[in-house]
Amino acid sequence: MRLILLGPPGAGKGTQAKILIDAFGIPQLSTGDILRSAIAAKTPMGLAAKEIMDRGDLVSDEIVNGIVSERLDQDDCRAGFVLDGFPRTIPQAEALDTMLKTKGMALDAVLELTADPDVLVGRIAKRAKESGAVRADDNEDVLRNRLAVYREQTAPLVSYYRGKGMLKSVDGTQPVDVVSAAIRSVLGR
Ligand code: ADP
């Protein structure tokens, strides 16, 4: 099962990715998590990404395309994967198409989690409070920027994948178990 999870920040991609990896025994490929590990390890890539991420802007396509291409070559991705947070721009989606073709892999579906921006601001404010703001990008100003970046750069992917007949949309504002049941249902699994 090869899947992309698409949706605005706070729509529940990470939560649903974890449920899917348990259900299908496939890894979650989160570019956000990989970048945060690079920051924690103070690698050159992490140092370059930190300020950009703290502002809620996007790291360059070149960096994230490289991360994903390398990750897809690891053994555990042979059984499939859930891409969470990638692609986030049309050029990333085009790079992914090429990568998958080269690697002889085909996507099964692109799952869009939909959510109203007001719900998202509330959810992330709650996450920041509960976690003691561990993530520098979980504050309201940065979140508003991340939502704007989503609208401008990532939302066009919805039409991109709809045009390829791959898009399946699920209302991400429902309770977690209702969302995961809806995902299983649209996947027919
Ligand atoms: P969330 O799941 O809350 O939407 P992520 O953890 O996926 O957030 O991403 C956090 C930050 O990491 C983004 O705001 C961005 O700066 C960077 N990032 C993650 N994935 C990508 C990507 N595919 N392209 C560019 N930047 C990315």
C-alpha cells in the first residue's frame, strides 16, 4: 500500500499515518519528522532548515526531494509507505512522480484530510499547550503563516491528484476513529 496523506497543518495527518502504519505494517515517511531529527542532530541540513521551519515556511524542494528519494530506497519501503507532509508543492509532486517511476513504484491513493482553518487554529493551540510548546512552529502567528503557505503552495496538489484520478477526501474534523474508519472505507481495505 503506497499512500500520500494530504491536508493542512493540524488536520490529523500524523495521527492517521500512525494508525495506517499499524494496520498495514508499512513505514510512515514524515519529512517534518526527518527534518526535526536533523535539527536535533545539528547536521548541516538541520542547521539550514531550522530557521525556515521556525517561521513556518517551506524548506527547499531540493532538500526534501533528496530526503524522500533516499528514504524510499530503504528496505522497509518495499512493502509500501505512508508519505506524510510530502509532497507540499507542485514541483515536489512532479519530482515524486519521476522518482516513483524510476524506482518502479506506483501510488495506490492520495488521501486528503479536509478541515476548516478555524478548527485547525484551535487544535494546534491545544497541542502547543499540552506539549509545553515543544515545537517552535506550534504558535498562533507561525500557524497562520503555515496555513497561508498551505493554501498557496500545497492546496493546488488537490486538483493535481484529482486530475490523475487518485484523490480520496475524508473530513478530518470528525473524531479520530471515525476518520480512520472513513479512510479504510475509501481505500476499500
Ligand atoms: P504538520 O504535520 O504539522 O503540517 P510537518 O511536521 O509536516 O507539519 O512540517 C513542519 C515543517 O517542516 C514545515 O512547516 C516545513 O517548514 C518543513 N517541511 C516538512 N515537509 C516539507 C516539505 N515536503 N517541503 C518543504 N518543507 C517541509
